[in-house]
Amino acid sequence: MNRTRSILGTASETAVKSRITVADRIVDLLAERTDHVFGVGGANIEDLYDALQRSAAPITGIVAKHEFGAATMADGYARTTNRLGVVAATSGGGALNLVAALGESFDSRVPVLALIGQPPRALEGRGAFQDTSGGVGRIDAERLFGSVSRFCVKVTRAEDVTAALAEAMRVAMDGGPAVLLLPKDIQAHALPDPVVLDGRRLDVGLARGDVEAYDQPEAYDEALALVRSAASSGLTVIIAGPEVARADVRAELIVMARALRAVVTVTPDAKDAFPNDHPLFAGIAGSMGHPRVAELIGDAALCVLVGTPMPVLARAGLEAALANCPRVLHMGTDPAFVQTHARLRGPLGSRLREVASAVPSDSEFEPARLNLPPALKVPPSSGPGVRYRDAVEAINARLTPGTDVVVDAGNTGAAAVHHLPVPADSRFVIALGMGGMGYAFGAGIGSALGRRRRTFVIAGDGAYFMHGHEVHTAVEHHVPVTFVIFNNNAHAMCVTREQLYYSGDYTYNRFGPARIGAAVAAMFPHIPAYSTDTRASFEAALDETRSATGPVFIEILCDPDEIPPFAPFLKELSA
């Protein structure tokens, strides 16, 4: 009996391999845009993984521990490589687990493509397991994912897959995410050989009028006139945002800054938009930034917002200065949340070059180096462990050019944004669109796989308990990630808020002590894992792991009552 099963299994496998399926076609098309697919398997997406396994294309399937982690891997991969990030998930709970991460990609306009399995069409509305067809009493996947994507289509005919996938990838690369819902029977559908599919463009699924916008001539002339009128009137301040990195136009931004003789600040989620060691760099704007930025804008003849709509975390403390600035020009995809006097839309690189050429060039101009902006002053902390700034300075002293950094939200993130300069040729990523905790673990893994270089993930213990077990994925694939976990046994930003905005007589946000470093060392005895409680022991762990080729895990104990460099908190303390 066993022999017969083996023979039948071999014949069946040969038959399957000889067929070209929709899933095969998807993989072939994906390989033109990416070299990784992140996801979690399941019955209604297994055909895609089967196609990945047998594909001759240079594309690797990665199975994460949770769909949120997989989607953040795709997000981090896309942000730091400027390529398409792809996530795959099965139907039901697996699909629903993508929503939070796709929400971050949506708000931050990250090019992510989600391939989501669905039950076979014949079973929809007939008691299918994990039915999200939108029938009576059932979740409607198209409506659900349409709200966290800029393109969402359910493929119901095999011959539509080429057009649907091409359009999804196009929309995603214009500022995704995009979603394809793929019934299991469609994925497994055999295609004729040679494959001849309908290549027509789909004109469905585009959400909220998301098309590339270009300026009318009068708007263009108005914007350039604004720049010329300010050229001899005084200081120009540029505030650069994350669209600079998405469009990969850092070089163009430098050229424009030199042409305008402007100082450049960056938003908290765009620290790598401008070299942090450049003579014209003036620090960070907003809630985690430097007070000097408001003073610079107050003295400016022109403020140019590049690649940011200036959400609250970017404009905190700057509202009055921006409102009083005589000339504010906005360049970017999304409308600004602050008053502007002119706006330039269209390809950001082209617009930066045009603005640079709008003023007379001075090839001999050499900017004087600005003094480094003073850090925010935080109250002294006398609690246990290592201070945020000391830990960040220890990391900074050991970061080499080309080392990428991915930071999670919270007090830890505020400290890293404020105190950690971006090394040369490096990316710095923090997800402030939705600010979901645990984002950095998956995003750091995706970035390291995509860029093939060491990435530092900096996160708190609360973020670790949410999605930190993606460390297992890093171990499985020997990914060069150094995980640094600031453990204060609390949701520390929530503790701070309880103390500043409420009575402080209670807390829901302090935890019992957890030995995270020891736990990881026990789970993965073959990787370097440390628990440190002094700056010296933390520095020793960093030094001992400098030559590691795979994952490293370092826990650093710190004080849950330390106030981070977060301007709204400091303003409340001084009120």
C-alpha cells in the first residue's frame, strides 16, 4: 500500500508540475518587481506558495509568524528598497490580520501588494469556511480591503489575472497598497500553453480619485514666482518628509537646498530624507524635534514643504510660525494640513529640479556648517536601568555607514528619532501613519532581506510582546538584524500620559518583570542574546556582536518613569 501511494504521489506531482496555473502566472509577474513574497500559509493561498516553490524565477517565499508581521515585512522591504513589497495571506482570520498593517502602508503611501486567498467561488454563500463574499450575514472582503487600499479587485476569471495584477502593481508603485482577492479555484486554474491572457487595462478599483496630479500652468508659474521673490528676501527653510525617500529624490533635494541656500529640517518619519551630517541640516521638526526649527521658520522669507502634508506629529510647535511665514510653498502628493501660498504637484524629482533652476545658480556657494541643534531638555530620571539618551548614544557610536535602522513607536521611538543620527548610505524608518506597536520587527526583517545589509530594530518591550516573535522568522532565515529591546516592563508612553494628563494615582500600564533577553536566549541558544542593565554591559554586548552574520538580540533595562524627548509631554510639564 505504501509503495502504491508513493508511485501515485510521484505521478500526481509530475502532472501538477506540467500544468501552468494562474498562481504560476502571478509568480512570474511578481518576479519582475520583487525578489521576496512575505506571508503566512493556509488552505486558500497554498497554490501560490506551491507556485513559488516550483518557480525558476529568483523569488523567495518567506513565512512569518503572523500576518501583521508578514505585511510589515513587505512594508519595510518596500520603504528601504523602493521596490514592490508583496504579502500573501489566506482567507478569514489570516486575511483580517493584514488590516492593521495595510492601514499603515495606506496612510504612509507605501507600495505594498496584498494577495489574499478566498474560498472557492462555488462555495461562496453556501457555507464556505471563512466566507467573506459579502453575502447575507457575511463580511464583504472587497469593501473591507477597499478601505485600506488604493486598489482592490476580486479576480473571478482566470483570463483577467494578467490585467488585474498589472494594474494592482501599477497603483501600488504610485503609492499603494493594492489588494487582489484570489479565490482558490482561480489560483489553481490551468492555463493554456502557451499562455495567452487578456492584457486589457482594468478601470475598476481605484479609490478616492487617486490619479497622478499635475499643475496647471498658472499654478506652476505662481509657485516659481514665490521662490524667486524670496530668493533675495531672507532665509529659506525646507521641511522634508517621507515622500522624498519614497520617490528616491534625496540628491535632487540637496541640489535644491544649495540653489535656494536653504537650511533643511526633516519630519520625524523622514530622518533619512537629508544627510544628517550635511552643513545645511537643521534638525528635526515636530513633536520629537528641535525647538530651533520654529525659530528658523519665524525668521524665514520662504518655507518649502517637500514630500509631507505636515500631520500633527510633524507640525507640533510650528503652527504659529508657519501661519506667520510670508511665503509657504508645498510640493507633494497629498494636500497640506497647514496654510500654504502655492502648491506644486507632479513628479517630485522633476519639481525639485525645476525649483532649483528657478533662481540664479552660484557654483561657488559653500554653505557654512550649522551648529547642531540643542536636544530637548528632559527632567532627570533616578529610576533603574539605562537612560534613553545614553543607550542611543551607545548605538550611534557603533553604527557603520550602510546600517539601516527601523524604530517602533512610543517612548523608545521618540528617543531614537531625537537622538540618533542617520549613518551615511542608510535608511531610517519609523511608522507614524497608524503608529502600530510591533511594526519594527517585521519591517526590520523585510528591510534586511531586501537591502542585504545589517539592520537595527529598536523597540520597547510592549512592542515586543505584540509582534516580537517575528524574531523566529529572522532566526529561520539567518537575517542580519540586531534587535535592541528597551525593557521598562511597561507601556511607558501610556504610563507617562497617566501621570501627566490624569491623576497618576493608578496605572493599567505597568507590567510584572519579564526577562526577555534570557527568554530569547533559552528559545534560540545558537544566536547571541543578552540582557543588560548598565551602559557598560550594553556597549559590551554591542561590541561582542559586531561581526555577527545573523540575528542578534539585546535587551536593555530602563526606567518606565523617564520622560522621553517628546515636546507635548515637556510642554505639559512646564505648564
